[in-house]
Amino acid sequence: MTSEARSRPESPGVIDPLLAAARLPRPFEPETLATLNGQAIRVIVTEGAFAPHRHDQSDELFYVLEGEIELEIEGERQHLGRGQMMVVPRGLAHRTITAGRARLLLIQAIDFDTRSA
């Protein structure tokens, strides 16, 4: 084995995002499952409405693992159900609105910036 191969970070192994999201104790407290090329792969539980906000430097991907959400982007709502995803381009005000609870997988910059919209 070369020294280059030994210095590589180890894989986190098999990850079950739905199981990880089911273990989250409270809504809107994400858990980072893995990182990939400067991006964090996170799970989160949503409930009710999140405050509108924007990320000026990075896009954000929302993938619905379980439940349904409304993803509001610049005042326009898109309905997303289980197995559907949408990317919010950087700089656009957005928020999730959930009737009940939903479990999501997010892909976002590791050090993403957030500011109120």
C-alpha cells in the first residue's frame, strides 16, 4: 500500500439517511452524515414553517425522504413529496413549510452562509 492510499480519509461506510433522520430528537436540528467535495450531506426533520432565509454563496438541495413539504422560493411554492428533490440556487430567499412532519436529506456547503430574507 502506498503512503497516498494510507493517508486517504476513511469512508463512513453504509449510511441509512431515513434511519438517521428518524433518530433526530427535535425538528430543525440537522445531523451531518458525511461530507463530499466541500458539501455536507445532512438529514433534518421539519415541522411547521421555517423562517425565510438565503445563502448568498451556495446552492442547497432538498430531497424528501418521508412526508411532504412546500418549498417556498422567492414567494412561490413547490410541493415536494417522498422521493422528490429540488435545488434552491444561491441567493434566493426560501423556506420549508410542513403540515405535520417530514424527513429531508440536504446537500449544502459545509460552511454555508445564512442570512434572513
